[in-house]
Amino acid sequence: MTISDRYRQIVADLEACQSQLALGNEDLTVEIKIVAEAATQLRELLDQVGEIPRIRLETQLTPVLLKAHSQLDRARLLLEERDEQEAAADDVWDLQQAIYRLLNDL
């Protein structure tokens, strides 16, 4: 799978996670907003990611991925504070790991 395909998959997974959090969880508004911010930032480069030359991928994607990773970490910690949201925290952790693996491959 190419870098751009993996990036697109992360964005799709992040949007799915955001939708899952929003379903019937009115008390998670802060966490949902944080995940939505991360998704919005990654979505900004979604159309361009396949057109970025390989040599510039690291320079252009790394700051965006790091910021999204940081936001997801914040959301995960908030979710972990709520004991009943363990599955949601695990989903966010999986997304963080996917971003981390992509960063390592850049």
C-alpha cells in the first residue's frame, strides 16, 4: 500500500471513529470536537496527497500527521478518564498507532 493510500485510509478510519463517537454520546462533545479537528486537518491534504512528489512527502505530511496524532492523544486521554468509554479510547489508540507507523515510513 502506498503512502497516499495509507493516508487516505487513516482519514477514512478517523471519520468513521468520529461518527461512532457521535452516535448517542452527547456527553462526549469535547472528545468529538477534538477528533473532528484532527480529521479536518488531515482532510485538507487528502486530495493533494497523491500529487505530492515522493521527495516532499515527509516535509509536507509530517507536521499535519504530528498535530493530528497529538490531538488524538488528547482525545484518548479524555476518553480513558471516562471508564465507560474504554472501547472508544481503544479505537482512538489504534488510529494513533496507524499515524505513528505512517510517520515512521516517511
